[in-house]
Amino acid sequence: MSNQRIISIVLGFMCFALTAGIFIQIKTVRQYSTASGKNYEQNNLRAEVLRYKERYENKLKEIETIDDALTEKIEEATNQNTGLEEAKNQINEGNKLIGMSEVSGAGAIITLADSTLDASKVLDPSALVVHDLDLLYILNELKNAGAEAISINEQRIVSTTAIECGGNIITVNGEKIGSPFVIKAIGLPENFANLNRPGGYLERMREESLTAEFKKSNHITIPKYTGIINYKYAQSVK
């Protein structure tokens, strides 16, 4: 074999090795850049969520501070003018009705939870989780039974409350909550007991392997609604 041919073969092999090395390096850089880009986006998204959460908490504190200051001013005005006592009582009653004040009293506590069965062993896995329709049905039953205040996982139910389902997560008042769902209702406990009747909705949930507990209580506290109720279309009739 001539020296020229040997040199050609060596040069060809070196070119191939160099090309392969460059290709591998480019691929590695691209993979690293992609991974870095994803991590960068995730970090930015996480930081953005934290910033919004901080803003929400700060706004909530501002609202609570203003609410406390308003309550203090009302107290001062009432003490100086006994004629304002009736107006103060009307405000307090109105806040209770619309859910803007914390309330306590006798009632019932209902706890719902997803089934502990293996979802792979049933035909319909969705039957093993609590859905928004389950919560809505029970809320309607409680309202029909005379509930004066209701909460789900410490979220006060008001006229503008929206309950939406997304997989095994349910959104109440814009807040995501998961199983178990603790429903508190203030009212006459005996009226609520009908939910736990034989053949009733709670029993049917138990038959589907879901947790559906019911108990009466003489000491229930339901928090106030922490959002803002803004009526855009309903106007007072003069």
C-alpha cells in the first residue's frame, strides 16, 4: 500500500472522528441548554407564583387592618351616640348574613374523603373520588335544612362562591382544596341529621367506598369570607 493511500485513510478517519466529536458536543450543548432553559422557566414561574402569593397575603392583611379600624370607629361612634346602636346592630346582622363575619353555634360536621381502594382494580376510577357535584348536593341539602352558615375546609360559602372540579382537586372561592373535605354547618342539628338517613346521599357515598362521616356538634366556628364581594349588576331599589 502506498504512503499516499495510507495518509488518505488516516486523514479520512481523523475527519470522521472530528466530525463525530463535533456532533456529540453540539448535541450535549443543546441538551444542556434545553434543560437549563426549562429549569430557568420553572424557577421564574415559581418565583412569579410566590410574588403573587405575597401580594395576595399583603392585600389580605391590608383589608383586615382597614376592617379592624372601621370596627373601632363604629364602636367609638356608637359610644358617643346611642342612636347609632341600631345601625351598628344592622351592620353586624348584615355581615353575618353575607358571610363577612366569623360565627359560632350548634350544627353538624360532615367529612368526605376519597376511597382508599386501588384505582387499578375498579372499572371506573372516578367513582373513588369526591367530586364537586357531591359537595354541591350536600350544600343544597344543608341550605334546605336551614343552615345559617356553611364552610368547606375553612372556606366560607357565600352567594358568589364557585365550586369547580379539576381531577382530585376542587376549587372553592378560588382556593384549591383536596380530600378530606370538612363541611361545617351552623343550624339546628336535628334538621341536618336527615342527610345521614338510611338510603340517603351519605349512605350511598359509603356504598361506593367513599368516606362520609356525619356528627352533630354544639360548638362550631365558621370563619368569615376573606375575599371581596363586589356587586356589579345588582342595584339597590330606592
